[in-house]
Amino acid sequence: MTTTPDAAPTTSAAVPAVLTISSGIWLVIGAVGTLWTLMGLLMILAFGGMVAPETYFPALALSVASAAAFVAGAVFALLLRRGRRLARIVLSAYPVILPALFFARGGPSAGEVPWRDVLLSPIGAVGVVAVVATVLMWLPPANAYFTRCAAQTLETSSGSETPPYRVPPTVVASVWILVVAGVVAALQAVLGLVLLAGSISSGGNTTPALVLWLTLASVAAADLACARAVRRGKPFVRPIVTLVPLAGLALVVLATLAGLASISAENPATPAGLLSGILLTVSTQGLPLIAGLVPAVLVWLPSAGRHFRRLAVAVPAGTGGLDTAPPPPAAG
């Protein structure tokens, strides 16, 4: 039985218990925080058209930033076990970042906070365990582990063996963006279709809304399927990744125009009103489609092109991670 050459550098020493506990704490905080912000983001996207733009856009930006911070925390928690010093440095700032997100999301100012009540609340518990996790990953056993990992990495890089192939960051970023955009689009579609089913009996033209939510459902399925194909280096997926968000945005715009036309049949909307309605719909329900434009560009960069040419042979399912790819099997 052979081991993967890009596995975590733990061949000479196991991950210390303090680092395992710290990584587990950060992983739970990242997962719970991501779920919390995702629920808030879905509510903002679903009801964004009911609030003023000066209220909607700051709330949207803050929710996206919060989700990105929690997702990054979960990723760095996994890298922490691999002995990555950058992960430890970034996570050390999270005991400050997490309270800042709490205050920015509508909490009281620092001088008005009832600190005793906050410390006894779930938010206070998260802050306390974040401090504990930070202390654990700087204890002597953790320091020794990071030192050994750095020494082993230096020894491997200076050796004569061919270094393992690593998936380019542009491809890794494309995979993660497609996964997140697909999940968000799927949740939006489910929520929208449920609300639409409850409003069918009230009358009115529901076809534009149905087209909108079915478009998001189709984009969600395409994004999740494309994420796997991008990771595996399938060349055919690059045109699909490029066309899906463009086609989705076109359908969203057409559905919006049809919806506005059915609402104001007797009093047609002005061009400025149509443009405002399109921008509002695209910036709310179309947010996963806008995010999909990023991997549509990344997969065509030179570093991504080398990945697709190198991995023309399919990578066996269940091997490697998002940031590494196993070498082709030996002959015989």
C-alpha cells in the first residue's frame, strides 16, 4: 500500500492533541458561522426588492463578507493540521475579527454592550472558545510540530525527487466559487419555488417568476457538476463554465422584463424604470450568476490551461483534495 506524496507532513510525528483540538474548534466555528450567515444572506436575497437600495447593498456586502470570513476560517482550520504557518497566523486574528463582525451586523457600540450578558450568550461562548483555540495553537507542542513540518517541507523541496503536482490556485478558486454559487442558487431556487407555490392561488402571471427560479435551479445543478469537472481537469468544461452564467443572466433579464410588462400592462414602465428593475433583480436573485463570471474568467488563464492539459486523463474519484492532484498510476 502506497501513500499519497502530498499528504500532510505527519510521517515523522503525529499531529499534537492541542493542535487537533484547536483545528476542531475553528472548523466548528467556521461551519456554524457559514450556516448562520448563509441563512441571513438568503433572506436578504429573497426580500431585497422590498427595502431601499441604501439599506440593501450594505447589508448584502456585510453578509457576503461575513460568509467569506467563516468559510476561510474553516479552510484554514483544515490547513492548520497540515502544519501551515500562514493558517495559524490568519486564525490568530479571528478573536478580533469575530467581534468586529458582530458589531458591524447591527450590534450596539462597544460602550453600550452589556458585557456580562454577552459573555453568557452563544456569541460570547464563540468568542471564548476562539481565544482558547488561539492559545492552543501557540503552545510548545504546536510550535514544535510547525517547526518539523517546515523542516520536512524544506528537505522535500531540496531533494532529488520530483515534487508532487499541485492544482493551480486559479483552479482551486474556481472550484470553490462554483460550489458556493451552486449551493446559494439551489437554496434560492427552493425558497423561491416554495413562495411561488403559495402565491399561485392569488392569481396573476406567475410565469416570469417560475422562469426565474427554474433558471437558478438549473444554474445550481450546472455549477455543482462543473466544479467536479474543473477539479478533474476535463477540457470540455471550460466553455460550459463560461456560457452558464451568461445564459442565466440573459434568462433572468428576460424574466424581469416579462414580469414588469405584466405588472404595468396599462401603464408601461419607462426605460429608466426597466433598467432599475433589471439591476435590482440581477443584484439580488442574480448574485450567484454574477459570482459564476469569476470562474468563467479564471479557467481560461494560462495556469489553468496547463492544469487542463496535464489532467486530460480523469483523476480517480475520491483521491486528493481541492489543492492537490494525485500522480497517474504506475504502469504494471
